[in-house]
Amino acid sequence: MADDAKGGGGLEFHPMDQFIVKPLFGDVGDPVHWYTITNATLWLALAVLAIIGLMVLTTSKRAVVPGRGQSIAELMYGFVYKMVEDVTGKDGIKYFPYIMTLFMFILCANFLGLIPMSFTTTSHIAVTAILGFGVFFAVTILGFVKNGASFLGLFWVSSAPLPLRPVLAIIEIISYFVRPVSHSIRLAGNMMAGHAVLKVFAGFAQVAAIAPVAIIGVMAIYGLEVLVSAIQAYVFTILTCVYLKDALHPHH
Amino acid sequence: MEGELAHIGAGLAAIGSGAAAIGVGHVAGNFLAGALRNPSAAAGQTATLFIGIAFAEALGIFSFLVALLLMFAV
């Protein structure tokens, strides 16, 4: 499987080959240790560089009348700030830097993954699970620190009739612990599925009879993927805001 | 034989993505129906729309994950 990945000569390839983690230096089959610099490392670093370029370099002049770059940075800042304010409320503004970081990182990683021949870091559950479980642990610890034991009131739906409450508590506890799983798999699954579909359509282009249809299909799906990249970054961020709101105000 | 069964299972798991499509369409369609009746209230509810779509979509993604596990991990 890995051997087919190299050489973009239009030979046969597997749609999942693009997700293989390879060492940057050395051969394809080399073992990958935790310190090995792989293509995943490269594209994660490029995402960070893109954020620095977009958010730090463009706003360093602090122009009163913003230029193009500064306008984009200010629009993104305002967009996320308003989202945190609307969903979490005024007392959630304190945690805005964390949410802004998450949004920018996922957005940049998703968009960089759309560059042909690049590597989509957010298509790996290893990457998104760190983000998802990070949010889960941060929010749970924050809930207990802010509310103490009354944070458990999140699971005890006081507006429901008393006999129903134990049943609802079980459901609430299960749904609470499924959160980090669905949070991370949603992002990874969307990215992976979309990119695999792109490669499958690219594979159809080898057959001359349907090549024009396949190429138009690739273009259309690429456009859809640009949309999905932005929407998944938005969804991840807004769900973080929802979980944060639950931690700050656990009572229904 | 087991490998073939796993492929059949992966194909069956793909039904889940169709079910998720019904769910997402239901959320978006009802949002649109409500938004056309009261367009002034629609702008404030887009966040709720996306949260609803995300929750409906999550279970479809789970079925995709099951298919992937059957194809590559089992």
C-alpha cells in the first residue's frame, strides 16, 4: 500500500494512501518514533506558521485603517469573539484565547490539508483526539473548580418529574462521556471522508470515457471540501463554547 | 472468508451515512421552513442550526468509523 503512494505518475493508487504518516528524511518503510520528523510534523508546523503569519505579522503595524491582512485578522477575531459571547455569555470571555487558538489551528490545518499533495493533519484521530480530550478535561476540571460538587447537577435534571430523573441521569452521564469521542471523530471523519472521496474521483479520471465527468466531479467536491473545512472548524469551536457554557452554568 | 464478511459489514455500515443524511436534511429543512416564516429571527439561530447539524452528523460519522475499522483494523 505504501509503495504505491510515491511517484505521482498517474499510476494506480489507493484512496487512503494520502493518510500514511511517513518520515520526511529517509525511506518510506523506516520506523516512526515519537521524535521522528514526519510529514505530519511538517504540516502541523506549517499550520502554526500560517497562524503566525496571518494573526501576528499582519497586525504588527496596528494601522488605524487596516490593510488587507489586518482586516482578515480583525474579522476572524471579531467572529470568534462574538461566537463566545453569544453562546457562552459574558463570563466565558475569559476563556476566549483558548477557543480562538482552537479555531485558528483547526481552520489553518484544514485549509493547508486541501493543498494538493499535502498532508491533512486533522484527518488523523491522534491529532483531533488531543484537541477533543483537551477540551473535555479542561471543561470538566473547570466545572468542578467553579461550581464544586454542584457541577454534578448537570446530570440531575431538576425540571423533569422525579421518577424520570435517575433514568435521565444515566442518559446524561453517557452523553457527557461520549462528547470527547464524537467531538474528535467528527472532525477527523469529515476530513478523512472528504479527502478519500476526492482521491476516488481522481482515480476515475484514469478511464478516458468518464474522465471529463470525473474531473468536473473533483472540482465540485473540492469546492464542497473548502466549505466543509471552514464549517468543521466552526462546529468544533461552537461545541467547545457549548461545553464551556455547561461547565460555567451546570443547572438546566 | 472472514475478510469477505468484514467487507459486507463495512458496506452495511455505509447505510448509517444515509440515515445521517436524513437527519441533517431534517434539521436544515425545518430551519429553512421556520426561517422563511420569520426571517428576522433566523440570523440569531444559525449557531443552533450548526449545533443541530453537528449532532445529527456525529452518528453518521460513527458508522463511517465502523466501516473503516472493519476494512482496515479487523
